[in-house]
Amino acid sequence: MTNGFPLSTPLLAMVLALAPTSARAQGKPTTAAAEEAARAEVLALKGDGLIAVPPWVEILAGDSMGVGWMTAEPADGHVEWTQKPGEAADSDWRRSTASKHGLVQANSTIQKAVLKGYDPTKPLRLRAVSRPIVKFQPYKVEYGEPVKSVEVEIRPLRRGDGSASFVVLNDVHDHIQFYPLLTPLPGSDFDFAVLAGDIVTDPMTEKQVVESLLLPMAWLASRGIPCFFLRGNHETRGAMARRLHEYLVLPFDRYYAAMTFGPMRLLLLDTGEDKPDSSVEYSGLVDFDAYMEDQRDWLAAEITSDAHEAATWHVAVQHIPPDYRTPPEKKWYGPTRIETLFGPLYDAGKLDLIVAAHNHRAAVVPPNPDPSRGAQYYVFIGDAHPLAKATIQRVDATPKTLRVRRFQSDGTVGAEHSWTRP
Ligand SMILES: [Fe+2]
Ligand SMILES: [Fe+2]
């Protein structure tokens, strides 16, 4: 049910059982059959009726969630939700949808709803309902029969004991089998997942967006897990890059955000592209210098906010990591821009930890031993495909402790660090 992994745990056992003895001895599960089964598990969520992609859940704030789903043809849609366990009467279900510029979302295959006003300390049961739009006239819209999605039960985002936990998956690069295989490794008692960029490699078609991003988010929701999607430098490329936001429910219509979970202020930052805007690869179509400066201004305001100052722990998740150890002449433009624009704010905002991605090589960057040079925070960088090398990172915050662990795909902890405050 909500916190279990009924299909995934046997899959992982299958990986370990089928791996050659030598690979198993080295802790390197690489079995193609298990990866294929895991991939099929995610793709099996695709529907062949009106509901083409079942609901996924995106975090909008500590007490607000966006729900997305897709229909096979233009439809309307709302979400029915309840926090009553067991048999719920019709009157126990509330309705939410989304509207923009005064118009309720409809007449599209992409469906959205924004949920507020629920108790974030309790599980949230929800299902999507859509009606095909048979005829859309100026003064009359005709609908077909309503269709309900499967129900998902999302775990509580807020805990009674004031603690918070989340996991970070990064650089999946369309290897969707990683979700069933990696997500169970850090345990099932975390609150949400952050997808930290390069989840979809250069999105070119709606099919790719569906299979590499929306179905994995729906798979997470089917396990009770809400998520936040952060762009990497590969989601800014490809013919679908400019349409990606249409499929997502984003806080304030932005790809970056700041939210409070228990004692932790969480910054979710968009690190943009890795090369200069003028690079020939971008065909004159990107404008990340200006975008990153806008985000820098937003971050400067965020770190002086009451919410930021009230938090015990300050954690950021972002795709491209800063790393003061790389000499300037060897540093790409993207990381240099991040360190120039965001670097001083990371220190001014007293960041404890940045969880990052992008390098396809796991690493831990400790605080700079020379405090006068800034960078007084840890950077934990996750790895990428193939499965033997892939990682999932987990962050746990309590009022007195902060802990980060990087889990390798064989379940061992490859790196960890803890902080304690009185
Ligand atoms: Fe990547
Ligand atoms: Fe990347």
C-alpha cells in the first residue's frame, strides 16, 4: 500500500539473484532481465482508455500539491480527494481543479488540479475524473461519459515530530527502470522525491515526455510518493523543451522554488544550461544569462525571508554542482555562472548542504578549509547510469540533526555526513 514496495522489492531481489556471482560479490547488480521488468512496471501504468497517464503528484509547498494526468483525447478534469480511510461516502470526497486567467482547465489532453486545504499530517487519497469533450461550442460544451482514474494514496508531507525526509534521483536519462530499482533502497519512510534533472534526455516528442517523466512520476504516486521535478541541462534541449512546463504543475509557474519541511528550508534551484548562451549548439535560442540573474535576485530575497531565517537547516537541491576545487580554467561556463551568481548567496543564506547531480560521477565536496573563500557547505553529488553506478541520495532533518546519505545501487551507503545542533 502507501509505504510499501510490493512489486519493487521482488524486482530488486531478482536483480541480485540473477546477477552473475562475480558481479554480486562486487555488489554490482547489472541484470538486463530485471531492468527490463522494472521498465515494464513503469510503462504498464499507461492506460488504453480515456485516462492515458494516471495521476502524478507534484509538491507546490509544504501544504499544497499539484496533480497532473493525461487523457487520450481533449477532456475536462478534476480531482476527487479525501482523507477519510477505508470506506468513504460520496460526501467525504472533495473536488479540486485548476484554473488560469479565469478559465478552468479543459479542452486539452493535459489535465491539472491544485489541492489545498487538506491536513498535511494525514495521508491523502485522490483520483482523477475526466469527461471527453465531444463538442466545444461558444455557448455549449457536450461531454462524453466521465471516467475515473485509479486511486492513489499520498503519504503525509508533514510529520507530527517535526522531522522531514526526502530522496533525490538524478541523471536518469530515460532509464526509467531506475525508479523501481533505486527508490526502495533508502527505505520507505521518506516524505517525497526530488527528480534533480537530466531525467529526460533532450525531450523531442510527447511520447518521450510521457514515458521518461510523467509515467515515472505516476509510478512514484502509485507508491504514495509526491515529487518535485527540477530541470537539468538536458531538459532545456530538444523540440519539446519549450513545451515541458505545459505538462507540469509548477509553483508560481517557475521551475525553481523554496519550501519549508519541518526544521528544513529547501531550495529547489534551476541551474540552466552548461555552456554560454552564444554556443553554436543552442542555435541562438537560449537566454540563460538573464534567467539566472533573475533567479539570483529571487534567491537573494529568499535568504532574507522569515521562512528562511526561521529554519534550523538550509538545504538546496540543484542539477549542476558548485565545486571550488576545480580551477577556473578547467571549469565549464555553467558551474562558473552558478558559483558567481549563487555562490555568495549560498554562504549568506547559511546553507548546510547542496544535493546535486550532472557530473555522472559520485563525489562529496567538503566545505572549503579556508572560510575566507566561502563555500562553507557540503555538496553531495549523485552518480548516473549504468545501474551498477547509479545512486539515490536521502536527506533526513530533525530539529537537532541533519543527515545525508548516498545509496549505491547495491544498497550500500557510498557516502554520508551528519550535522548536530543543540
Ligand atoms: Fe546528466
Ligand atoms: Fe547534466
